Amino acid sequence: MTDATLILNEDGTAAEASPAALDILGVTLDQLRELPRGAFAATPPDPDAEAAFREQWERQGSPEIGGEATIQRLDGAQVRIKFAISALGDGRYRAELIPVDGATDAPSTVYTAGEVLAEWREAERRLSTLPADSPETELVQAEINALRIRYQELFRREA
């Protein structure tokens, strides 16, 4: 599990942050607590799309979500990150950040643990139908490995 963690209030503002998270974001804890929700968005969010996503997510029981996005620090530097967000049960959320190499202009992705597991299972079903010497076998095995890594990086729970 990453040590770059944030505790977010129900409204998306920050309550707490680890030193590693503050380093990624390039702010102090006091600065972070004063910032509005979305302060690190690299592109202005679409309020309608954001509201629709949140409504759908809450309708599904607020499952763990993960993905990859670009954040923009207050100094203007952009950083590509993987993230995982899980509910804490008290109305707040735990967000984990992992800086990654990647194009900062790449689109953001968001997925639930269930979606990753469903893709993983489907890839394993496809693999089981392929001959061992098929050129597609290697591609599907690589897909399975990537899904396994995605799940393990973003949806590990604390022991």
C-alpha cells in the first residue's frame, strides 16, 4: 500500500494527508485544508458530468474506485497519478496516490474494483478457449497480468 494517502471529507475537501501525499501535491497540510474541492484538477471539471458520476456511484453503494489522472499542482506542474478511493464508513474517504510515468495529456480513467475483476475474469475465460500456441494467447495473458497488477495496486486493503 502506498504511503501517499489523503483523508477526504464528504464534500471532497481534505481533512488529513500523509507527508508523501503532500509532497506529490506540493503543498503543506494547512494549505491543503484551505483549498476547495477540485483544486488540483488539470482541466476544469464539467459540473454536470461530475454530478451524474457521483449520483451513479452513490446509487451503486459508493464502491471503491480507482483510476489514473493528471493533477496540476499549485506551482503549475502537472503529475500523472494512479489513485484509489474507498469509503471509511464515517462519511469520509481515503484516497491513495501513486505517481506514474505517462503523458499528462492522456485522458483520465475511473473504474471500480468490480469492473476490474469482471474484466479479469472475462480475459481468463477467453484465455481458456485459446490454443496454447495461438498468437492471441500471449496478448490475453499480458492483459490478465495488467488487470492483476491494476487490482493489486489500487484495491489492496490494509491488513
